[in-house]
Amino acid sequence: MELKANTLEPHWMPFTANRDFKADPRLIVKAEGIHLWNHKGERLIDASSGLFCCAAGHGRTEIAEAVHQQLLELDFSAPFQLSHPWVFELSQRVAQLTPDDLNHIFFGNSGSEAIDTALKIAMAYHRARDEGHRTRFVSRERAYHGVNIGGTSLSGLMKNREVFGQVMPGIVHMRHTWLEENKFKKGQPDTGAALAEDLQRICDLYGGSTISACFVEPIAGSTGILVPPVGYLERLREICDAHGILLVFDEVICGFGRTGKAFGAQSFGVTPDMMTMAKAITNGVQPMGAVAVKDEIYETVVNAAPDAMIEFFHGYTYSGHPAACAAGLATLDIYEKENLFDKAAALSEPFLEHVFALQDLDVVTDVRGYGLIAGFDVKPSTIAGGRGIDVQKKLYNAGVHIKFTGDSGIIAPPFIATEKDVEEICGIVRDVLGKEK
């Protein structure tokens, strides 16, 4: 690929130390399978599936060809008062994977848009039930729910909030689920279910009838992989049911096989009222996000409006874009034909064994994991997150890309990876971390 830009300065990069990056850029120019190639021709293992998007690996020609053919046939159709067949087909295919009666799908273009959509659906639902006084929302410390106004308000990551003030009122946060006694615990921790009582305490303080919805990630992902304690999600479900609160699972990272089943809801045996999703829905090939809602929610909102009138005043120009739908359909075909969810489940145990073996390194202070995703913490340097950024760059130079948030690294290989690939990833990580003081 010819690189024509002679300066990097015009592009303001997201979630990046711009001055540092532009002084020593790390540009990816090619991808295939589980590998990336940079502008220097060096090959890296993509050990975080991009940003947890490319579950089927890179360079899937089936998806590229489906998008190409779709663009030739129909490049765009207005999503308001018009539509196209493929968005209905994709809705049906996604609904076949979601649990129980979450059979209605609303499309956006990212996980961030999915979260803001879910917030507005919750508001519309309660208003349709003459409970418009339910204006509060509950989230958690260390939560990441995207970067739009609603998601920023729900965020429990300080750096994602501090510059932006109180962007949306009425947000209350529960404690996160990390506990000292659960360090180096593989899978679900045995202790910590009582942390779900934070939701009951919030109900006791504000009144459960004032709360619209509770948003949680089944596994808190971007913060460094916090796996829910045994019984925690079940207790949240009970409290929500007792107070008429909607339970929303943010499945943007967990969804489409990362936990060994289609969604974290099925892995943990707890069914929410809504689920947000994105990333692996198109294998990262096209931007797409979605919200799955229970039939009762959809029917309540739709049936509350007069005949032939718009029921829900929300949507995006690119909701259910034809090319994104083509990518989604082709991606779901790959997942099904290659049994990739089952392969992810089968790889989980050796994957976790290799990652948890890193706990003997002095710089590693904790390891957590479930399914085909794991996080590890490194001892902080003088600046919080400084060592994480430094280690991420050292791993890149050693031939591995992984996602870091602060001083937490996240390993989440594509489902097509083998145990040998996992061993190579963890070997490089061990070599790099072993040199840290």
C-alpha cells in the first residue's frame, strides 16, 4: 500500500496520546487471519481481535464480497419510512441467537449509539406505561458504555467523565465487582454476590419506582475484564423484577461468542430486558450496533401510538445500512458454518491456563478471565496508566498487539486462533513483562 500522507498532524486520533504517537507512529496497513502488518512490513499477532471486533479473524473474503455485491445492487436506502429486505433478514438472524423473547432489533452504527438507543427505549417504554416519572438510571463504577452523551454519563471510568461534567442527570453508580480476595481467580469469583445489594440500597434511597433501568456489562470489559461473581447477575435480576426496573446487558464485547455462547446472558443464565451489541456483529468489517429488546417492550411502545403515526422518534441516517447488513449476514454465516462459538468455548480452558500462568511475574498484580477473554494488571509506575502505555508499545515492537486500559492489558484472540497461537502470544507477553522492574 502506498502511503501518500507526508504528515500525520491533521488527524486528531481517538483515545490516543497524539503527540507521542505521531513522534513514533504505529501504522497498520494489512491484516489476514490473526495477523497484522505494519508500515515497516513487520508482522504482529492481533491478540485483542482489533478491539474485540474481528472474532472470525481478518481478511474474510466472504464478508468483503458480500459487501461489494451489496454496494453494487443497493448502496443506500433511507431508513425512515423506507427500508430494504436485508435489514429484516439480519434482524431475524440476530433474534435467533438472542435469549428467550428478545426478538426485536433496533440498529445503529456503534456500541455507543446502541447504549443511547437503549436509554431512550427505556424512557419511551415507561412513558407508554404512564410511568414517565422513572427518570433515574443505574450503572457501575469502572463501567464503560461508549462515549456518546448517555454512555459518558453511565461511565464509571473517571478519565472518561472528568472533562465533561454532568452531561446527563439522574445517574447513580453501584460499586464495581473487583475484590482483593478474588485476585487471580479464573472464571467467576465465588465471593462478591452481595455487591448486587447496592441496587437495592439505591432503590431504598431514591425509591425503586423512580428508576428506569440498570445497565451492566455481563463481564466488565474495557476496564480490564471483571467477571461477575457467582450469583451477582441473578440478584440484580431479582431486584429489577421486584421494582419494575429494566435490566440492560451491554454485550458489545461479550456478544457473538466471546464467552463461549452467543451472548453473556446465556453463559451466565440471566436474561435481561434489553441487550446492546456491536463489534463482532459484522466482524468489524462495517460499523454497526444494535439493541435487542423483549417483545413486551416493543409492543408497549408501538401500541401506545396512534395508528399510522411514528411510535419512537429516534434513529440514525445509517441505521441498518445495506452494506453493514450484508456484512452482518455474511459474518453470521461464518460463525454458523465454522462452529466458531463452539471453537471459542473449546479453546477457553487452554487459553486461560496460558494467561493465568503469567501470575508468577513480579510486575503482574492480578489476572482475570472467562471464555476467550482475559485481563491482567501490571504494577503502576509514577503515573497511573503510564506503565500500561509503555508495555503496550513494547509488546507492539515484540510482535503482539493487545488492548490496554490504564495499567490493565486485555487478551482476546480471534476464535480461529489455535492453542499454539495462544502459547506464542503469552510467550511474547511473558518475555516483555519479565523485563519490567
